[in-house]
Amino acid sequence: MRNLKGLQDFIPVTVASSLKGPLGWAFAKVDSELPGTEVDPLYDSERVRDLYLRADPNYTGRYTVPVLWDKKTQTIVNNESSEIIRIFNTAFDDLLPEEYAKIDLYPKGLQTEIDQMNEWMYSDINNGVYRTGFAGSQETYEKAVKTLFDALDRAEGILQEEKEYLVGNRLTEADIRLWVTVIRHDPAYHGNFKCNIKDIRSGYPAINRWMKELYWNNEAFRSSIDWHHIKAGYYSLIEVNPTRIYPLGPIPDIEPL
């Protein structure tokens, strides 16, 4: 979303290590094992948790990413990705060149349809992979994985017959929210989270076509992906992969058009 709206000059990004440790996500000051992990340029923090405690010394919740940080007030503006998407869509339009300001991924005429689609996609797909991967019993796992793939089947049906986008005839927030999960499915969720009833590349031709077109035809999507960080990060979760060994495949990471 940041790249789609041309916000790179307004909102710099600092990449934490995708290898989650006992104290959460670390910056390169204490964990530079993965190429691409960066140092906190503002406070030289060791970990993302340090930002949470800087914003609120009494904070006792989870230290999650992403974090949208306000340098002026030195606090967290938001840490929920779906809400950050909405912020980026319009909050900076007065400062952007017209070519980016006019991009609206949550247009008024499609908002109801987008909201309805987001509701089941978030519950059953975006969050569904985590309910599957972290299921504590066979019964819970089977219920979650079936719900996940029923939802993927539903998305497949929407994108069949060469439909280019999920809602209307244009790129919207709904495409972004589905894409961030399916692009990670084959390299991460399929194996590590046991989301393996089907893979995307062979089991969902319409989703696979749509995913590849966004990746190969739009630099904003392609530049947001680090395949090594995806695999190393998800397979570093010791709750589901105690050895932290990550796979080389699938090869290629994404198929050509």
C-alpha cells in the first residue's frame, strides 16, 4: 500500500529480523543474521518491544508488527495492518502528486462490497492460516483448515473467467488483503502451518494467475516481497517448527506469467 500510494518519501520503512526470538522481533543491532535486517535509525533500539515501551512504559501486551510510528510525538499511531491500509489510502493525499493522490483503493461506490469481502477473507483466510497453524488439537486443526480452503475456493470462484480484480473492474483494498496471504501460502503456510489441502500454483489456477499478474506487472507489489525473509521468518516460529530449519522450495518462488 505504501508503494502503491507513492508514500516512500513520507514514510520510511525499517525492517526488523523475521527470525522471532523469545523477546520478539529484533533489529540488526542484536540480530543481523538475515540479510536485509536493519538498524533502528531513530533510537538504536534492540527490538520492536523497545518501541512499545518507549510509547508506554507500562505496556504489557504483545509486541507485534507492523508498527506505524510518529517521530514527532514519539508514539505508535497504529499497529493493525488493516487499519494502516485505510490510513495510507487517503491521509497523505494533500501532500502527494496528483498521480498518487487520485489512487483510491477504497472507493465510495464499492465500499460495501469491499467491506463484505474483507469480513470473510480476514476471518477465514488472513487469520485462518494462523488458526490452522497454531491449532492445539486435531479437531481444531481440521475445522480451521477446512474453513480456510472453503474460503480459498470462494475466492477462486470470484476470480474465475479471467476476472482481473476481486471487486469491480479495478484494484482495491480487497486485492491487497487477499494477496498478502496467498503470496505467502506456498513458501510458508502450506508446509509450516499444515495448510496443505492444496497449494496455490497447482490447486487454484485463477488465484495463481491473479497473484502472478499483480506480482510481475506491478513493481509496488513485487518490491514488497522478500522470499528469504518469508521462509526464514515463518519457519523460525519454534511453536510449530522447533528446529527452525526452513525449506529451499518451492522453486521458483513464484511462477512466471
